Amino acid sequence: TVLSMTAQTSETLVTSTLVGIFRAVSKAPVNVGSRIAVGQTIGMIEVMRLSDEITAPVSGEVSAIFVQDGQPVEYGQALFEIIADVVEEGQEIDA
């Protein structure tokens, strides 16, 4: 158990770090409404047959997906939006 005052939410935008082709994760597809954990692989960018994983920077719920599998993406292009749980001091939550 952890103490915190309030639980808030914040939106986090996940953007492409490379120019390439977006690839969805086939083993555990991420959809709008999916719960994800920090560090979880949520997609990949393929560049010249090499793949770079896109990992979730926060835990939370996927609120938007801006790209489709096989779509070309640019550096800095929005890929996902995640509503992250932000916890503050004082409120008791399960950990």
C-alpha cells in the first residue's frame, strides 16, 4: 500500500524517434482502451529491415492511435496518446 493525496490523469503523446515504417506489435496488439505498463512495447519503427521498439513512457490507457500498421512515419510524428495515472502524496492506493 502506498499513500497519496489525489490521483490525477495526464495525457502523454508518444512520437516517432525515426523516419520509417510503423509496425504494430503482433503478439499483444495495442488498441484504444488497452491498459499498458511503462516500458511495454507498443509498436515498432522499421528502417531498412531493422526494427526499433517503441515503448510506453508511462503506465495508463491508450486513448488514441494515430497510425496504422505499414504506414510511413516521420521523425516526431504522433503515434499514440496515453492517459497516464499520476499519483500524489496522501491517498492510499494498492501498489
